[in-house]
Amino acid sequence: MKWCVTCWLLFWACLPIMAQQQSRLISGIVTDDSGEPLIGANILDLTSKSGAVADLEGKFSLEVTPSSKLKISFVGFNDRILSGKELKSNMVIVLSSDSKMLDELVVVGYGTQKKVNLTGAVAAVSSADLEGKPVTNVVEALQGTTSGLVIQQSNSAPGARPSINIRGLNTMNDTSPLVLIDGIIGDIQNVNPSDIESISVLKDASSTAIYGSRASNGVILITTKKGSTEKNEITYEMQLGWQTPTFLPKIVDSWVYAEMRNEALLNSGQHTAFTPEDIEYYRNGGPNCNWMEEIYKNRAVQQSHNISFSGGKGNTTFMLSLGYVDQNSMFKGPDYGMQRYNARLNLTHKVSDRFKFSTTVAYARNEVKDHAYWTEWIIEQATRMPSIYPIKDEEGNYTYPSGSNSNALARLEKGGYRQNSNDDVAATLNAELNIWDALKLKGMIGGQLYNNRTHENRKAINAPASGDVENRMTEQFARSLNLTTNVMLTYDKTFGKHTVGAMLGYSYEGGSDKGFNTYRLTDTADFDIMVGSQTSNVGNSGSGSDWSIYSGFARLNYNYDEKYLFEFNLRDDASSKFAKGNRSALFPSFSLGWRISEEKFFEKIKDYVSSLKLRTSWGLVGNNRIGDYQYLSSVSVTPSYNFGNTIVNGASFAAVNTDIRWETTAMFDLGVDIGLFNNSLNITADFFNNKTRDILIQLPVPGVFGGGNPVQNAGKVRNRGWEVNLSYRFKTGPVEHFISGNVSDAVNEVVDTKGVEWINGADVNTIIKEGYAINSYYAYRWNGIFQNEKEVAAGPWLDGVTPKPGDLRYVDKNNDGLIKESDDRFILGDNFPHYTYGFSYGFTWKGLDFSMFWQGVGRRNVWLRGESVEAFHNNNEGPVFDFHLDRWTPNNPDASYPRLTVGAESTNNAAKSNFWIQDASYLRLKNAQIGYTLPKKWMDKVHIQNLRIYVTGENLFTLSHIKGGWDPETTDGGGRIYPVARVISMGLNVKF
């Protein structure tokens, strides 16, 4: 027994020594296929979780045991797993290049191309870039993801449409890009983000000229997901979140307001309105109401649900998806918000080795319920109301103080509603026949049907002081039908080192639009439909139009030895929007590429510079974004003459120019693509220079002509800029990191308007003038604040106004002592965003993932006017914001705001000047996510492939210099827009 115990003790005492003897040190070098060391390659023992990193010579050493299993990995290469006898000293571990990265395809016009062989400026956005973002449409998710794509989200109202721009402004007319969804024109707002496989942004002539007359503003191609015969999957995604405004106006408390109102009245030569007792009353529990806060909910729910079924068998694949989005409005009121229902079926079938076809069918239903007034009316009234007045009295009745005949909350809760119901159906049928070898015949027919109905029931609000006394019923209907067909012959063949690709195609696109509107004023709002045969207080109108484009197009690609790249594109468009003789135009483009890194002389530095490609392109693209029938003279019939005390109609003819034609943009692009450290760090940079001629503008004609000013092809604009994209992936032990960033800028200049200038706007004035940016601000330049009577006497003075100490002083441009609009206005920049940027960082570790995405604008101006910035605007009692506290007084001469005034005394300071133009640059934490994917061994037990839970947020944090509590993406004017929303959501992704 003692012997057994002794042996047992000796065994445990020797066990650590035995274990130490079993472990051993191994070493090796990690290289690529050509024997070049892979610096920073990651070596991880999957058993012990210990690891090492290859040094500058690709060498490493690591202690292993017999049970060790090593995973060797490097970005851009396939992983290797080694174990057992494979683990030894002085190993040479060769990693093969990841062919998926080399063969990565990018969707381009009418086809796909290898990313490494692209010669045009094309940005690819994958579905991974959209995942997990709590947004209601794909446009919001795209903001900041790639350079040159400028998206501005001025508000988050349910159903709102962010603006989209690619590479700045090339024209003074419509600058929106062409959007194609699975090959046909579609509404990007109605696409379910979960259905998207990839998005390509085409930015230069080489990539866009194949679309000819509609490509001058860039093209966005959306490709939706398809099924696979490899496996059948069911995927469910959901998000549940809450919205709150990013910014709301910062209105001062009621007792502070009373003090400042007294000050403004005294400064204006009037008696004070509040006694010291009144001020104490407000300070000690009296009314203190921010009306802007009262019209919004504390938070509004937003949720989305998506389920998809994908897979295939034999020669057939499918993808079926259903989606639902519910975005409640942040406005108070009965069930305001947006609901969208999506359904999609993508089906492919291979009939034989030579013939296959595919079809897509998509349906989207939008239901947007809103109040029956204009949003700017609601916000204007709430902003102007001082905090001394409650929005409801003690008995719960809506109040109408300060001479107002409307109450914003009453309009929201009792003023009726407006319901927009939109149906969007799109379908395509594609067929492909392999005629012989590399020669294929492809055809597609598709269409989109869009129906919209708007029903509005605006109700009178019964209150003694209410001015909302009309019951108004409105019905609107609109229908659009677009059809697309194209037929193409393609040829792709490699002969030794020569690769040739060719395409020849024909396309027809046409559309029709019809609309009808009717309204009536009624005695009662009890009926929610139009009943009876009312003939008074009614109105009707209607419209209709048709358009078509017939096109031929061609493309030729040549690639020698994967080094020297050439592409030629040509399109001939004939459009119904122009008269015969001007309907057709040719749009060619050329591009060249040189993959320098494939040259033999480059091999010595390939360890560091893995890939290097220079590319350049030039081409012509067009813009036909004008109204239909502008080459035809229109007839207007209006009550015009009095015969025998009876008004009769008269007809007038509008002036017309039958020779109008395309706007044409010549685009030049020079770019470089660089991959460093085995393509773990990638950099893309571009410079572009676009010149648009024949821009349609209205030039004045002699008054004796008497027919108005017809449009003419007479304008020219230059638009230049640059952009840089960067991405970097690397590993530190078991942690995978990714970093990406982009920055870009575009500057436009009006080159020629035949010497004519246009001054536009009312509260905000802009000008179109040769030598300056489109719609530049046009106003006085302020020059500090008059500090005393001596400075006031020295002037200059605003014409017709006598300033006082504390008032704004303006620059006298012509030095005549008077400030006049005709002589003393300056051009003061514009509101287009400059230096737009975005950058992101994320990591994955085991099942944990984290990412954050920052987005912003380096330089942008916004001109805010009226109640959004002016204290006591337009002789109103309010508003007063927090930044008005720093107003000029004799004891505060270095103030940022002039003296407080009311009524006519405010004329000097309220003049249109750059004092009201603010710095709207900003940095925003656009999105942040943290998620966890449950271990596969747990999921296998319940037959689940993958389950991820996460928390995500949108517009979480913003740095901005803008005053008044407004969001920096707001538009020019009075700030009368629905706020941008901050959203925090919980999400779940499950795959079966």
C-alpha cells in the first residue's frame, strides 16, 4: 500500500517535467507563392491560443505541444492549418493568394468587370457596408461610405428623401444621378436594404458614357441578391429602436426671456412689458414652456423585420424575401408615421449548357400618414412662441397667445391628416444564349409601374381664437409607367496574352405619366370621403406626358498580359424631349490603364507595393433632365377680357426654342490604385475635371418680342475636384481589425452665361454669375458692431436707416457712405458641402464584433434667417435663443450678437448679410455597433447556422459650430424642417 502511494506521489511530482519535455520550440518562415516573405503574417495555436507574428524577414518561432494545431493567416491570402508531424523547425510555409480577391467582380454598365482591370472611376459598396444600420432607406446607409458620393440628410421625417449628388455640380439644372435597379430605372427609396447584394457608383465618363444622355450626373447601379444551389437558407433580421431629435432649438427660460424682452423694448424706445414681480413669478414656478419640445414625443418607435428564403436545386436558384418597416413620426398626433412593405422574388434557371434565363419581381408599398398642414407652418409657429406661454391652459385647452391664430400642437392633434399610399411594382426578364464559344446573345425586358394616391382631410379647429376654420378635402392620383428593353451581343475571349471583350447593343426606354387633383371646401369634416355634388368652393386639375429614348451602344475592351488595359464606349441616344433634327447625339469615352506592378522591374519592391495601377479616362456624357415638350409652344387659357361686364377667356402662347438640344459634359479623370503590404492596405486616388456646355438657361429677349424668355443652350460650367479612399485590414493575434476612410471635394464655376446674371430667392439671396460657384450667396458683408456714437457718425449707414451703438456695421463696397443692395452686395461662398469625409474602424474577436463609422463635412455654409436665428423676428414676441444671451450692451462690447431690438428698430441688423451665414461644418458619429455571434457548437444543437445579436445607433454624436440648436445638415432659410433623428436600436440576425 505504501509503495502504491509513493508511486502515485512521484507521478504527480514528475508530471510538470514530463509536460515540459513534451512541448518544443519550432520555427519557420512564411512566404507567398513567389517566395517573398509575408511580413506580419499571423501564427495562432488554436489549442493553446498562444501565437506569434512573422518579422521583417517573414520568420517566426513558437512553442508547441503534440496537440497543437497552427493557423497561419495573412490578409489577401488563403489560411493554412498545420498540426502533428507538419510542425517542425525551419519550416517554409507558403500561403497562396486568395483568388477571390484577384477575381473580385464589380458591376458596371451592362455587365461586370474584374476590379483589378477596371480603368474607370467606379466605387463598389457591398451589402456588409449596409448591415446593421437603423435606417429606413438605403440612401441614409450610403452617406459617407465612399468618396465623391455626397448625401445630405436635412431631416428624418417619415418618407423623407435625402439628396444625392456624385462629384459635385456639373449643371445649373437637375443634378440627380441615374439610378438603375437590376438594370431598370427604379426608386432607390423603395429598395429593401436587406435585398441588396452590391451597389456600384459610376463617376467618370469611362464608366457612365455607356448610359449616354442621362449620365452627366453619375450613375448608381443596384444589384439584388440571388440564390445558390450550394445550400438552402432561411434568414430573419429584425431591429427595434427609438428615435429622438439630434438637435432642438435652445430657447431661454421664461424669466430670462422677460428680462431680455424688456431690454429690447427699451432699446427700441418703448415701455417695458414685464414688472419685477412678473419676472419673479416666472422664476418661481410660473409658465416656462418650450413649444418646440411640446410638439415632439419623448421618443418614437422604429422597427424593421425581414425574412428571406434562398437556395436552389439542379439548374434553378431562387431568392424570396419579405420586408416590413415601421417608422413612427416624432410629431405628436394620431398614428403619424411611415410603413413600408417589400416583397421580392429573384429566380434563375439554366435550361441547357447554352441557354439560361432569370426573372426579378419586386413590390413596395409605402403608407405615409402625416398632419394635414405643411411642416414648415407647424415648426415656424412653435419656434416663434416665447416660453412665457403654455401650449395648453390649466383646463387642457389649446392656447392662442401673442396674437397668434394657430397652435402647432392643435394642428397636429386636431387638424386632420394626410395619407400618401404608394405602390411600386418592378419586374425584369433576362435571357442569355451562348451562340458559339465566347459569343453570347443577351436580352432583357423590364418595367416599373408606380401608383400614388394622396388623401387629405384638413379639419377646422374649433377654438375662439383659431384661424384654422376651413374643412378641406383633397384627393390626388398619379401614375407612372416605365418600360425598358435591350438586346446585346457580347464576346469575351483570351488568346495567349491577349484578352478581348466586345459588346454591341440596342435599347428602348419609354415612359408615361398621368395625374389628377381635386379639392373642395366643406361645411363639415365628419365624412372622410368626398360625397355629394358640390359645385362651389371646388377645384380640379390634371396632367399627362410621355417620353422615349431609342439607343444604340457599344463597348470594346482590350487587355494585354494583365498589364496594359484599354476600353472604348459609345452610345447614340435619340430622345423625344427634343425636336426632330436635334434628338440624336453621340457619347463616346476612352480609358487606359497600366498595371505597373505586373512589370518585371517592379518585383524588387513587391513586398511593400503589392499592386500599382495608373488609369485615365476622357469622354462625353449628356443630360436630358428637362421637362417634356419644351420644344413645343404651349397655350394658356385664362380669364382675360371683359365683354359686356362678362369675363371671357383669352389664349396666350409661350415663347419656344425649337433648336434646344442636349447638355453635354466632357469628363476627364486621372487615377491611381495602390496596394501595399500584400494588398492589406489599399489606396485609391482620383483627380477629375468636368466641363459642361450647352446648358439650358433663359436669356432675356427684347420686350417687343412679347413672348417671354425661351430656354437656350447657352451656359457653360466647369467642375473640378479630387477624392481619396483608403482601407486597411490586419490582425493582432486572434483579433481582426479593419480601418477605412475617404475624403473628397468638388468645386464648380459658372464659366459662361453670355454676361447675364440671375439673383434668386427672397429671405436668402443667391446669384448665378460668371466666375463664381452656382447659386453663390449674395449679401452685405458685415464689419463688426458700432461701439459708440462716434463710430456711428463715421458710418457707413444702411440706406434709409439710422444705426445706433450696438448695431451691425456693413462694408461700403463703393465708398459712397450708404449701403445699398444695388451697389454693396458681395458674393460670399455657397452651401454645397466641401471636404466631405468618412472613416470607420472595427474589429472582430471570437464571436464579438464592434464597428464605428464617423462622417462629416470639412466646409459648408448655411444661411439661416427669420425666427431660426433672429431675436424677436419680424416684430414677434419671440423667439429668444441661448446664443442671444451674448448680446451687445455697453458693458459687453465684444458680444457675438448685436443689441436686442424689436419692430422697425431691427431693420439695420435684420438686413441680409453674412452675419447670418453660419459655419455648418461638422463631425458626426454616424453609426456604431457592437454585436455577438453565438458559438457554432451551441447553434448546431438547435439547427441554427448563425445567430447574432447586436446594439446599434445612428447619428449618435455630433460636433458642430452652428448656433441656435439646429442640425448642421439643415437647409437655408428659417429652420422650418423636421429634425434629423438619433436612433438607438437592438437587432437580431438568425440564419437557418
